[in-house]
Amino acid sequence: MSLDDERQRGLLAETLRNNPLLKEIFQTLKDSYITDWSQTELSDAESREQAFYLLKALNDIEGQIDSIISTGKLASQQMQSIVRKNNK
């Protein structure tokens, strides 16, 4: 993937990350999973584990978005460095 492709992906991911509706969806799901986990019966380990795994998956998705943003920023910096070198 080219630096420009990485930069563009990063910008798209940042747009997603800053989207108010997506933020609301993530927070609603997190709250739901935490509520489900905290209200399980002591004997219902399976339900607690399921809520934990759902919460972990949601965190993994957010982490992937953050990773793409970081990669895009690095690509942008590299592109700027190349342009500066070529202008010397």
C-alpha cells in the first residue's frame, strides 16, 4: 500500500472516530455490555464471559481504528519528509 493510500485510510478512520453517531453507538454498546456483566447471577459465568468478550471485541475495533489513524499520520509525515528532501 502506498504512503498516500495509508494517509487516506488514516483520514477516513479519523473521520469515523470523530463521528458523533459512531461514538454514541460505541458508548451505548459498552454501557450495555457492562450492565449485562454486572447484573449476572453469581452462578452465570457463561453470561459474564460473553459480555466480557463482546466488550473486548468492541475495544479491539476501537484499537484498530486508532492504529489506522496512527499509521496514516506516520505516512503523512513521511510524505512531507520526502517533499522537503526533493525541494532541497
